[in-house]
Amino acid sequence: MTVVIILFYLVYPAVLLALGNRYAFINKIGVVVFAYIGGLILGNVGIVPEQMESLQGDFMGVTILLGIPLVLFSENILKWVKMARYTFLSLILGVVSVVIMVFVGYFLLKDHIPEAWKIGGLLIGVYTGGTPNLAAIARGLNVSEDLYILTHTVDLAIGAVVLLFLITGAKPFFGLFLKPYRSTGDYDGKEGKKVVSEFESYKGFFSRKYFPGILKSFVYAVVIFGIGYGMTFLFKGDAKDTAAILTVTTLGLLFSLIPAVNGNKKSFHLGMYFIYVFCVIVASKANLKEIFQPDSAELLMYISIYVALAMAGSLFLHALLSKIFGITNDDFIITSTALSNSPPFVPVVASALKNREVMIPGMIIGVIGYAIGNYLGVFIAYLLK
């Protein structure tokens, strides 16, 4: 049975990604949602042996330490320097807004949420980067599976509402007090489509054409994994996982400066595959009976308030700061999208804004979020503690 379950962990996410190429609704809903559903079903039907708990923990560590550098290999730090001044300023204001609201939520709710400092770190990671950062920080801070699933479930629910608002009503609403966007002509539609495809499409991923490049990226990631794992022997307690996560994040960024590594954009997709494997495993360790029992209703309420403060609260604080610093409406909205919903959602909102020019800056901001999310999330968590 153990072998069958391990095969499920490895094969199920790959099947989801393959089906996502054929059925658009899977990507629209989100592969991570289906990954959680599959993991939760597996873990709550009573077929996972208790003696697998240690193996599951080790497997989670391996997948996240491999996934993070692979996601970061496709970084292009040089593009950060070329970003428009106001776009970069909007990024800074967005990050500051999230940090402020996480602090506010922590001091309001710390007596009602166990290990609220860890939740604060998770929220920083997911709202500056995305699922990869959430998973990495959860591992680095040793967050319990039940608390992780509960937090991310609430995040997905509230995030869907915020995303709908960003697509439909954000532009006319914030346009009441933010100045309108002016075309710069810096980015064209073809470049936008190319960058979007690098993040969204798994088309051809399973073909022989990309296999050599994917294999090379995997070998680089294994080397980084070995170094990150080696760091765990230098620390004790939770600091072991934290050191490993920050090590692979740093090395992933350094390796991305090597053209031979950065040139393979499919490494991002392989990295996300490992992140999805992690999500399936952590979901299979969660106990739905404990998470959603009547006694947990109060905890669910307080976590929902914390997530709403971090996401919706930071959105409106970011809007206020954008007004003060003269950020345009479209730049503000695309920055908020990139930070709170990650790069794959940027094209959707850019299309709703009827402004393709903000697509490339938005994608770059999302990628920067992946890069800084782990550092910032861990730092803020320990600062709150």
C-alpha cells in the first residue's frame, strides 16, 4: 500500500497538469485546488498507514527543496533593473501594505490563533509570492498540516473574491481617486504573449524536445538540494528547516544568473510540479474531522479575519499609498494582482483592464514576489515571534 500511495503522490499532479493542457477549466479553477482535493480524499478515507507519517515528512522536505530552486531558475534579475520607476515603486508600496496589515492582524488576533506568528509568515509569503512561497515557509516554520490547510483554504476562498473584484469593479472604483494610466510603449503584445506562455503553458513539457533541458535543470536542483539538506546538520529545531529553505532560495537565484540555467524556461514548470506534489502530500496528512469540527469554528473565524485583513486590508492601504505617491490606476491594480494572486493571473486582469502594456511589468513583479517571499515571510514570522 505504501508503494501505491507514493506512486499516487508522484503521478496524480502530473495527470492534473496533462489534463490542464486539454481542459481549460482545470487551470481556471487552479491545479493546486485539485491537488488539495485529491490529497484530502486520500488522507481521509483511512487507507494511509500511520507508519507512513515519517516518510511523508521526508517526502515533503525533498519536494519543496527541489521545487523552490527550479521555480527560481527562470528568474531574470536584469529585468528588475529595467522596470519602470513607478512600477517598481508600486511594488514597494504593495509589499509595505501587506507587511503593515499582517502586523495589525497579528496584534489584534494573536490571543485567538495558536502560533499566530507562523500564520503571519505564511500570509506574507503567499501575498508577495504565491503557493511555492506558502509551501516553503510552512515547511521552514514547521507549520502543522491542519493549520496550513485551514489557512490556505481560507486564502483561496477570499482570494477568489478579491480576484473577481480586480477583474470587474476595481478599475472604475479606484479610478475615482487614482490617476489614469498613460501609455509608455515599452512593451508590445508579442513579448507579453511569450512571457505569459512561459508561465502558463505545459504544452510540450512531456515531449522529447524539452527533455534534455529539463534533465539538466533537475541535476542543478539536486546539487542545490544536497547543499540545502547539508545545512540542516548545522542547526537545531525549527531552524534546521528554515536554514534549508533560505539556502535553496539563495542558490536558486544565484544559479539563475547562469545563462545555461536561466535559458530553460521549462524548469519553472518542473518546479511547480514538485510544489503540487508537496500540496498533495500535505493535504493527505490533514484531518478534516479535526479541522472542521464544531470546536474549530471559532479558529476558522479568526483565521478568516486575519486573511481578510492581510488581503483586502492591504489592497485598500496600497490604494491609499498609491494616491499619495502618484501611482496610476492600472499600475496599482496589476501590482496588486501580481502580489496577491501570482503571475499566471496577471494576463487575465491585464485583459480586463484592456491594457497589454502592464502585462510584462506585472509578470516581472510576480516573479520578484517568488524571489523575495521566502526571505520576507520567514523574517517577519520570527520578528512577530
